[in-house]
Amino acid sequence: MLFPVLLSGGVGSRLWPVSREGRPKQFLPLVGKLSMLQETHQRLHALDTAPPIVVCNEAHRFLVAEQMREIALDTTAIILEPAGRNTAPAIALAAISALQADADAMLLVLPADHYIANTDAFSQAVQAALDAANSGRLVTFGVVPDRAETGYGYIKCGAEFSAGISELSEFVEKPDQATAQGYVDAGNYLWNSGMFLFRADRYLEVLAQYQSLMADACKQAMARATHDMDFVRPDSEAFLACPSDSIDYAVMEQTDAGAVVALDCGWSDIGAWSALWEAGDADTEGNVIEGDVLAQDTRNSYIRSETRLVTTTGVDNLVIVETADAVLVADRDNVQNVKALVTALKLQGRDEATLHQRVFRPWGSYESLIVSDRFQVKRIVVNPGEKLSLQKHFHRAEHWIVVAGTAEITRGDDVFILTEDQSTYIPLGTKHRLVNPGHIPLELIEVQSGSYLGEDDIVRFEDVYGR
């Protein structure tokens, strides 16, 4: 059986302020109505596959589970990496998991944050690669370049050994402009897509041959893994002993079993805002516009509004991105430096570097509306049937006003129901819990007041999500 492996561990800092560590680009609908993670799986519709294996970090586990539920998709496993160790170990964990389900498992490894315009061409390339992968080849997909791109790594192809499939000669790093043009002119260089196809047992065999410490650490981590709801947690101690390396360096550059399939499908890794401009539908002035935007005398720009009106006049070649708490303005040719902005914000201790104003939790979300020294106002949404932990706070009291739906409130020893336009007060130090027993989202306004309002002022007594 063919198992899609969706690698979902990135943070996408070059797409700040929309992509942040708390909710990075793979969980966002950047091109289309579905998130990039969801789109990655949906483009497999023409292939006969098993439920996917998703590899992500602990902080994003509920985002993954919720987004799979939204598209009514079961998973073979959601594997939670104890720490980031790059792609080679992540794929090893997935290979071990797939072999537990099927001794003949084959892996189709896909980064969860890439864009493909022509899904039929992608499916045809996968079908073309299956025989080579079944025979023991480790197949990678190289994208046919349409320009001399300095933002991608390249793959040098060797001799063709079957129709459309070549020997893998070498991987090369991101080149300068002159070198990139030379690659394109040579005709035997492809962009490195980071997508792979191979038998699970064959990958582990080659990994053990060249990276025995990595293979052993992953094997031990999965042998001692624990299972929690939808999640597989590899043993932390074993996995933290694992070396960190990409599949390119750890495996593909070492083995003589590599192969390359050329892929011409409108691919992009969406590695910067300029890539969204390239992937979008431009107007007659060359502008790609998302949201509430009025653009006059504006050309060749990407303008995105998420919460309010954005207007432009007399500008050219810009990226303008507005969110509830931050605005980015950049030259479209300089957007690779957005990552440096994020680093600078982190050094200043700014929450905007990592967290959105709306923060998602396994039970729903909360959004800060007003923040002051001794009070703040939040909008809280609890999904149907979900519940917050039974908890208390040492430094703040809370006022809750229901604006939509039905709330079941635990306050001390009392349990009662509130409906629209009703409210309650949770004194400082009182055990409390919020539950949505209804069939529609529960929305309420929370007013916190006290000497300290940080999210770490919480003591949990019961929590269905194991936090």
C-alpha cells in the first residue's frame, strides 16, 4: 500500500505576519480555501493511497487533528517529534509506522507546505515512478525549471535508465544567479522539490547502511512510543540522541540507488511572499489582491488584507500584508529578508513574532481584543461538544458574557447553564470550567482583571487533552 507521509514541522517565518510559530503556513489557506496541509492530501485524489501519516511537532498536534477532521480524513498515524531533527529522522519514524501497518508499505513523502498547480501532472509523475521504487530505487522528484532561480537547490541528473527516470548524479546548494543560469542552460539540472517515493523497508535499510546511529535512535524511539488518542509519541530520550540531518545529505547523496523523475506541474515551495504573487491570479496591472483592498495606480504588487481596509496609490513591486496586530511592507525583490525581521522581533521579546492575535486550542480559540496593565478582554469560541480544563487562577478573576450558543459553567461546587445575553463571575482562586454542550459554537466575551494576566497563571485539575 502507498502511504502518503505529510511532513508538517516547518514554521514558515518568511511568510510572517500571516505565518507564525503558533500557526505556521502549512495550516493556513494561502492558495485556495483549504489549508496547505489539506491541499497536500487532497491532490492525491487520483492515487490509490492508505490514510496519511503526518509528522509534526507537539505544539501543532491539535491543529493537525482538527484539519484532518475538517476534510473527513482518517490518518494512519500522527507522529509527534519530541524535537526537530530534520527530514531524514522524520521519514524514518514514518517508515517504521507504515511497516507496522503493512509489511510492503511504500512511502510518498510530501512537505505539507508546497503548492502544485497541475495535480494531474503530479499524479502521472508518481505513477511513472512506482516501478522504480518497487524495484528498490529511492526516487526523488525534480521540478523542471522555468527560470534561473537562486532560491532553490538543484538536482543534477545522470543517464536516463528508463522512460522519464534518470540516475541521480548529485544535489547542489542554492546557486548564485550566474550559476543558476548555467544550470538551466545545461538542461540536466532540476529544482529540488523535497518529494520522494520509495519502499519503507528499503529506506530504513539504506539509512542503517549510511547513518546507523540515526537508524538505531529512530528504531528505539518507535519501539518505546506511547499512543495518546490520535497521536504517536516516540520516546523522547531515544529520539533526542538521534543526529539531525536532511534526507538529501544523510541518504540520497550517499547511495547509488537514487533516481530522479522530472516533474512539470507548476510547483512552488511558497518560501516567500513573492511566491504567492507568482502563484496568484494577477489583475491587468500585475497585482495579486486578497481581502479588502483598494489599489489605485499600483502595479506588480501582492496586497493582502485580513481584518481591515488596505489602500495603496502610486506604488510598484511591493508586498503589503495586513493582519490584526501587524503590517508588513516590503519590496517584492527583498522578501527573503522577512525572516530577519522575525528574528529581530524575537530578540525584542515581541509576541507578534510567534503568536497570532487569535490563538487556537484543541477546544476552539481565543482572541485578545483589549490588553491593558490590569485587565484584558478576550473573545472565546468553544467548539460543539468541547470543554476547557477544570482550572483556577491565582492572580486574576474573570467575567464571562455569553453572546451565542449555550455554556455549561462549573464554578466551585456549582454547575449551571448560561445562554445568550447571560453572564457570570469567576472569583480569583475559584475552580472553574467552561463546556459547550450544544450543537453550535459557543461564543463569549471574557473580561479578566487582576495583578497578573499571563497564560501561565493556571493550575489544571482535569484536562481531556492531557496538557
